[in-house]
Amino acid sequence: MAKKKNEHHGGAWKVAYADFVTAMMALFMVLWICAQKPEVLVLASMYFKDPTHKPNPTTIGLMQKEIQAAQKDNEVKDQKEPINEGFLRAIAKDFYRLLNVKDETPPPVDITITSDGLKMTIYDRSKKPIFKDNTTETTEWGTFVFQNMAWLVERHNFQVMIDGHTPTGLNFGAKKDYSSWELSADRANAIRRLMEYYAVSPGKMKRVTGFGDTDNLPNVPSNSEDNDRITVSLSLTQMPSPTPTPQASPTPAAKK
């Protein structure tokens, strides 16, 4: 009987090579995505969490703005376009993750999505104070909160407005000329200086205000420690520049 020819078994390397090429392509894709802008990273993250999610008009609008921003070399986005809520929710979720306070009750930080960004309320409660008693000196926790917030502001190019609030009935001892007005304003300025220390550009600070004990939370006693708080409003839109005052042209000298 004739002997059978030996069968060729040299194709296994092709499978291994194909797997290697696929892995390298995946690596390059990940590196490319990581180099994109924060907005693109958020959208990519949302897609991988729910690949079946169909893009809504708001999401499409965000991508269009990204293309425009790239073409215009990071010019200011059109103020008439609505802020993407999904993007803002992702930022708020990331901030909660950084602080690790998502499941704490009552929450030491409250974040609300506004028409142009985020409103963050940081409570100065006795359980988790951000300031030392009746002073402008931040605690370790307070420094940690605003250090992370400074990173958030600088990363996403927010503009910042800081408001200080206090409850009623604070005791300032021998400081007769010092009241809740001074304390709330001084604390707001202390937070401004702290955030600037952690690399926030001074030009992004648009307002620093002390409300004293005049702006209490609804349905909360005026002396409740919940009213002892700092509110930081973060805006993604450019603040309108003041309209220049028209100057009257000089009256021509009368001819003699």
C-alpha cells in the first residue's frame, strides 16, 4: 500500500498572530480615546456602559460642538446651544466618586444641574466640618473637597462663583464688630484663595459673595447647621462682557 503523505500542520501561528494584531489595535484605540477631550471621554464611557444606547439629539449636538471646537482651535462654544446634561451628570458622578461620599446620610455635598453648569453646596456640619469653629481656616476634609473641586474646574474650564452662608445665632465672643456678614464673606474668599492655590486661574473667579444668615434653606430652621454652607456655582458658558459706555465726542471749538 502507498504511504499517505504527511499532512501540513503549520497554520496555528496565523491564529496567534491575528490575536496579537487585534490586541494591538485595541491598545491603540484605547490610547487614542484617552488622548481626547473630556467630553469625548465621557461619551465613550457612556457608550461602553450601554452599547445599545442610541444617540439622542443632545448627544449629537455635543459631538457637533466638539468638531466645531477642534476646527476653531478651542474657541468659545455657541452660547445658544444647550448644555449637555449627560456630560454634567457624569462630572457630578465623578466628583462624588473622588470624595467617596455617595452613600453618606445626610450627604456632605449636594450637586444640582443648572441651565449653564453645576451648583455645588458643601455643608459645614459638626459631623464633617469644612471650617474650624467660627473661623475661615479649613479642616483637612474641607481642604480635600476644594482641592478636588479646583481640579474639576481647571480640567473642564468652568467659571466659578462662590457664596458663603451661615446660620443664625452664631457667637463671636469679644468680636463686637464681626458678624455673620464678615464670616460668610471671609469664608468665601478663603475658598477662592484655596482653589487658586490648587491651580485655578484667578480669571475664572467671577464672583465671591457673603450672604451672612439672610439666605437660609427652605423648610429648615434658621439656626440649623444645614445653613452653614458654601455654595459654588460652576458655569460652562462665557460670562457676557460689560457693554462699553459710549463716550460723547468732544465738542469742536467754536471758530473765532
